[in-house]
Amino acid sequence: MLQAVKSANPGSGDEPWVGRSIERVEDAALLSGRGRFIDDLGVQPGTLHATILRSPHAHADILSIDVEAAKRLPGVAAVLTGSDVKAVTTSLVVGVKAPVECWPIAMDRVRYVGEPVALVVATDRARAEDAAELINVEYRPRAAVVDPLGTLVSGAPVLHEGFPGNLASDRHFRYGDPEKAFADAPHRFSIDIRYPRNSCTPIETYGVVASHDAGEDAYEVLANFQGPFSIHTVIARALKVPGNRLRLRTPPDSGGSFGVKQGVFPYIVLIAAAARVTGRPVKWIEDRLEHLTASVSATNRATTLSAAVAADGKILALDWDQVEDCGAHLRAPEPATLYRMHGNLTGAYDIRHVKIRNRVVVTNKTPTGLNRGFGGPQVYFALERLVQRIAIGLGLDPLDVIKRNLIDAGAFPYRTATGALLDSGNYQEAVALAVEQGRLAALKAKRDEARAQGRLYGIGFTAVVEPSVSNMGYITTVLTAAERRKAGPKNGAQATATVGLDPVGSVTVHVASVPQGQGHRTVLSQVVADVFGLQPKDIRVNTEIDTAKDAWSIASGNYASRFAAAVAGTAKIAAERVAGRLARIAASQLNVEAADIVFAKGFVASRHNPENRIAFSRVAALSHWSPGSLPDDAGQTIRETVFWTPPELTPPDEDDRINSSLCHGFIFDFCGVEIDPTTLETRIDRYVTMHDCGTILHPAMVNGQIRGGFTQALGAALYEEYAYAEDGSFLTGTLADYLLPTTTEVPEPQIIHMETPSPFTPLGAKGVGEGNCMSTPVCLANAVADALGIADITLPLVPARLAELVRGAEPPPPAGGATAAPVREGDRRLRGEGQASVKGAPEQVWAMLLDPATLQSVIPGCQRVDKITDTHFRADVTLGIGPVSGRYRADVELFDLDPPRAVTLRGGATGALGFGNAEGRITLAPDGNGGTKLTYSYDAAIGGKVASIGGRLLDGATRVIIGQFFTALARKAGGGGAEGGFSLFALLAKVASLFGGRR
């Protein structure tokens, strides 16, 4: 019956709205500044504001937390530490079954820089931040480990006793007969890959507004999360309430996510706990420094990949050894990043024998989570780099090796060795189309010409399968078959959509999928307009979520590129069910058969007699106004809610085969790059990307998604890396150090399409938008390797890294002359020397340096100096440059005193935002004019988040603070000028303060 319901696009014959690039519904508000993001929305009167005090250490025991001074500050409602949060919550779900707890705030020990240590709640954010400055935390640092392979070494610092040797999971898999394939193959090629950490960095950071109803012990939370709604269960469990007492809502707009917003859920628990303790609503908005340091990032992975290869380049078997670094805590859904691609480890290639070892480890870095591409970049960087190595090793063209291994066009649906069911495709035709339209022959000629001129020019290729609509059950592949039987089956990808008709016949659509710029409202209006024969402007789409009122499932949410394939398709099914009932109603009124009914141009009409018709709005409103007049078999047409899940997504089988995703698009990329021979900067000359994402619903938005993914992938390839020092200090905590591509660095890719509709989705659509995050980094790396003639290459492809590959390690600088040069080895280090002139004899200056009252008056920002002994001082200092400030405590002792000629000072400074230690030698000598010439040298080390500030700011600010100190000292001594100088108090306080006053 439903197949008999026809629709046509009004105004343009039978041309449907789907497949057309209509104007986006969302743009009018967004482009005129009328977007409604979480921080734009009003809050209840009496709402409090929270700020988070974070750990400056990567690994340390918390010996004590003194919050009394913070609590006494006017306007402070509460200060919560680990014990306070533990009293009203329970541990978050850990990604594997192990005797390990995972809290949203540190309990007795911190395990990464930026981990929450205390939460301050006050009448406004500024008061909360001021109070956080007054919290005194005493730490006992532990050794840290940041390397995923180093964390497995015997004797490495252990993060969790429940993860012996820092190993959270170790699973072996075997498909086919890989041992025989390797034994019989004439060639074996291997590659070692270290894929770095990076993140997608949305414009809008995390935001949470939470309240607690003490009468019902229920929570209401507004947060800019994206789902999946599995976090609802995780949060409810952590807050110790049943699911029906946790209401999650989303704001109308979200400023990007790309997966990252999933990681807000620990903060939802933390802010909800604060609302319960204070009895008032609490709001928290994350700032940029917090987001870079302590939100989730993509996993970094160490991979050894080997291939058994025939003489013609055919890959016979693969052997994967993957070590996944999930950071300090294994928060659900991790280790999902490792297992999302499990069914796709053979990529676009027909490889029947596979051996896998997957290890999941913890390190002293931020916990990881969803990021665009979600496991694909790590897999394809290894696989496609290996394909190029095979081609070079066998003296073949890399493109020929790719084509020789592609799955045959007649093999679809194709079951991979590891279990994925690739729904449709013609990879050979897609490659041929890209080669022709992308003018590969001309690009090769250009490369030959450039090389003849001595230029560094290379071409890179990659072919990847882009999975979408994740199977909920894939994460259970981390369990053995026996463990899965005990836990019960998990599978599917349920999507939800509701289509409703109001009393005037207007159509409303609601879906449980929170958009972050994908154009949900526009596409859904097209899909539903086609079913009802209306115009998209006639359809009202609501994408806000309220778990207390809306239809949703644990699989609901906007992730894994599931919107077009699953969510929009489900909306189509819901609309068709309503249309089928409307057809029966109209047929009875028009005296025709239901099969003769067509929806077109705002009417419901007879196909054979278009003049025999009735207005759509009249038929649509009838269930409201006259339900008694409906045909007996019609049913109500007020609202239809559909829950759809594809039968192809089953749990892992007994042999660990898993169809980890429903749909599988295909991407074939090639590019030409030129390397500057002097700077070794990479310039993209041409980038061609071919996409088969099934049925295209809105061509312009598909191309926009591809451009967005390409831009983020370009950043991952050329600029972006979350860098950590050996002690776990985070080195890229500002956008001066974590570099993002801008419009001036992003070339326009040539986008080519072909469409092989998916037989598994209602609209034939597959996911799109994540694929270039998987394909582009390795495509560019292959091109750079081709240009430079090198075998091994590591992301990001920054000029300094390429220079080391091409020219070897940089020689040390010549001796003498250099001052204040930072060296990133372990702690950030600052070394310097200089001199200053001060009026007054050395004896006078010596006395001033040892006088607490004088020091307090001349050290910038000093609040107090206490003299413990004649050679031991303590000081409280508040310092900052611009918006970056903080309160720090310095402890200094004097050694090797030679009064009044020389002294060595040694000590440390700690604060909420960082820590440091230093040693300096000061000598005083008469200058022959009644004054004193001071010379100094110092060696300072800094750690914690202060180390994330770029060397440019840090070194410059250190010189400023030294100058300020000696200028003040000269004034105190009776005038004179300072050429530079050294103050251990000032230096330590300043380097600590530079890590950021606004947490």
C-alpha cells in the first residue's frame, strides 16, 4: 500500500526536492547573529556560576586541599572537592570491565594536567575564579608516562592498580589463515606508525546548566552535548538516580562538535552534583584554555602493520599490532575509537587473511573521546602508507597497487574478512572517473617537469572506505565471545523520527539527532515535502532534544555520520506511514482507490483525474476535527513516531566478526604537493577527492561537509598536534601553539561524485563528511614522502620535522650570546644571563635583597614575604600579563653566601595554574661610580599547564618581569637604571602565572 503513495514536487513537474541544493533553513538566523547557543539562553533567577580548579601536574598525590579562604570570599556558595562529589555520585562507567574507578574530579590523585581538583560555585563567574585562586592544594608529584609503548615497559609508573602494567585490554584476533599466507608469500612489508593526538576544536566550547529537585531527587540538565544518548544512562548511573529522574535538554543551536561535544558528560555529572549540594541551578561554560587542555582529543596510536604480498603487488594477508592510548581514564565509550573500524581493517581491498592484536593503554594525558573520523585516520594512515611502501619496494606505480587490490564491482554486498558488510559500490569506476576528471596524467607530467628542474614535487594516492551508521554492538568486540554471552547482546543503530499534523494541517517533524551545522532542518524538510507533495517551507522541523518528552533510544544522537542514512530515512518512513493513512481518507472522499492517490502541489488528488482533488491541509486536519468521519481502516493521522533499526547490524559472532557499520562510502583521493627546498614548507598544488556516498540528498551541503572534513584533515596533516613534555606537561594549550588552518592555508579541493545507492537505507544515502579526515592526512603524507624520497614520515608535516628527516638533527647553537632559550626536554626550561646597574654600594643592595619588606615592595604583584630564617623566604605573589594571571606561592633558600659579593638562590613556586623551580647566581661588584653592577645567570624549569604557553610569550614575559623587578629595586636604592636582571621570586611567579588566570 505504501508503495502506491506517490508524491510530486509542486512547481517543477515531478522533480523531487531531495537531490536539490535549496537554501538552508538554518542560515537566516545564524548569519544574522540570531543563533541561540547555550550561553545565549537565559537562566533561572538565583542561578550560580561555576569555575574549575585544575591540576598543574600530570601525575601527583593530593596531600591536602585548603578551601577555607575560598569559602569565606563573599558571594561563594560552595567549594566542592573529590570527597564532596563522591558523597552524592558514583564512579563513571569504565570502558572495560576492571576494578578501576573513573570520577569527573580527582580523588586523592591527579593523573593528567587539567584534571579537575576543586569546583567553586559563586554568584558570578568572576567571583568563582577569584575564590579558586585562594585554594591551596599541596601535591606530591609522581613520575609520569606519556608514551603508549613506554607505558607498557616494566617499571613504568602505574596509573591505576586495576590496570596492571597500564594495560586496560589485550585482545588477539585471527581471520582466515594469515600464518600460511605469510609463510607462502614471496614478499613481506612492514611499517611502524605513531599517529599523534589532535582534536577538532569547535568554535563553541562545552556548556552545562544543571538543577536538582530535592523533593523528587531529580535532575534537569541543559547541555550542548550531541549524544549518543548512551551518555544518559552513564550520567543517571553516576548521579545515582533512575533514568526517568534525569532530564537532558539541548539548546536550539550548537557551535560545532565534530564528536568532541560527546565528552561533556563528566562535566554534566560534576555540575549536577554542585546543583544538588547548593540547592540552586548551576551554570558552567568552558573557556578555550580549558578546552584545549582538558576536553577530549582523538586517540594517539602506535601501529605496526605487516603485509604478505605477491610479486604483482596483491596483498594476501595483514598483521595488525595496535596500541591505543586512551589517556588517563578509560571513559565510556572508549575504547570505541579502536573498535569502530574493526570490520574495516582491510579498507577498500579484497584481503581474506588478517591477524590482529589490539592493546589499550592508559597514560598521563587527557582522556580521549569521539573526534571526526573516529578511528579511521589512525587505521588508514597505517594501511595506505603501507600500500605506498609496497609499491616502492616492488618498483610498481602506487595507483596500480591500489587498483590491483580493490574489491571487485560485482562482489557487493561484500563481507570483509573481519565481518563488515560493504553495502554497495564500484570502486574501479570511481577511480577511473577521478583519474579522468581530476586530470591525473597532467599532474604526473607536471611532477616530471618540476623534478627535471630540481624541484621537490610529489604525488600521493589513497583509497578508503568511509563507514557510517555505527552498530552499537561493535564496542563489545573488546570482550571475548564468552564475556559477550554473559553480558547479553548489544547491536543495532536505532533511529527515531516523529511526523505530526496539527489542526490546520501543518506538518512538524522531530528527530532525536542534535545538529552541529549539518543542515538537519533543511534536509528533513526536503525529505518530508517530497512525501506529502508540499514545499520545504511548509515543513517545520524541530531538532531540540528533551529526554523527558521526546522519543529517543540509547542509540539516538548525531554521530557516526548517521543523519542522512538513518535519521532522514526514518523521517521518510514516518511521513510515508502518515501519507498512507491520508491516502485512504482522501480516497474515500474522492471516491477513488487508495492506489490512485497522489500528493502534489499542496493537494491530494486522483492520479488519473488531477482535477478530482482536495487540499492537503484539509485532509491532514481531519483527524483533529472529525475523527468519527474517518474510514474504519484509516487510523489516526495526528502523529506517527518510527523507531527504525537495520537488520544487517547484528552482534559480533562467535568468531569475533562484526559488521561495525551499516553503510560504506568510498573515497579515492590524489594530490600533488611541492616542498620549498629552503623552508621545507608543504604547498598543496592540487587536491582531487572522489566520493561515493550513495544517494546525495543536498549536493551543496554534501560538498560543504567534504570541504569541512578536508580542512580539518589538512590541519591534522600539516599543523595540529597535542604535544606533551616527558613529565606530562601539556605544551600546546593556546592557539598560538596548537595551530589551526585558516582560509589562507586551505586550497579548494576538486570534488567529484558518483552515486551507488545503499540497499540498506530508506533513501539509499550513506554517510559523508568524515571521510576526508580519514583519507587526506595519509594522501598528503604519501605525496610528501614521494617528493622527498623518504620512507618514514610522521604527522604533522611541519617544516621542522621535515627538515630533520631531510637534513638530520639540527646542530646545537654556538656557545655564548644566547639568553633565555627554552628547551623542550621534560620540563620546559629557561636559561639566561645578564647584568644590571643599581645606584648604591654593594653592601646596601645586599641588605635590600635580604630584607622581606624591601622584597615585598619591589617584587611585582607581591602580597606578602615571610622570612623563615636568615636564608629562607616565602612569598605570595599575584601576577599576570593582560588576561593571564594567577596567585602563586614561592619558597626560596639562599646558598653559597659571599656577602656582599655573591649569592645562589634556589626554590620553587606553585599555584593553581602551574609550578616551577629555579636556581640563580647573583654577583655584586662596585661599578666605580658609587653604584653596583649586578650580574646574574639562571636556570628555571616549569611544568603543569604553564608549559603550554608558547615560548614566544613566556620568554618575552620573563624578560619583562626581570626588568620590572630591577627598575623597582633601583628606585628603592635611590634611582638608577636597570639593564636587565634576575629575581627568583619574580621569575618563578611569572612563569607560573603565564599559564592562564582564567581556568
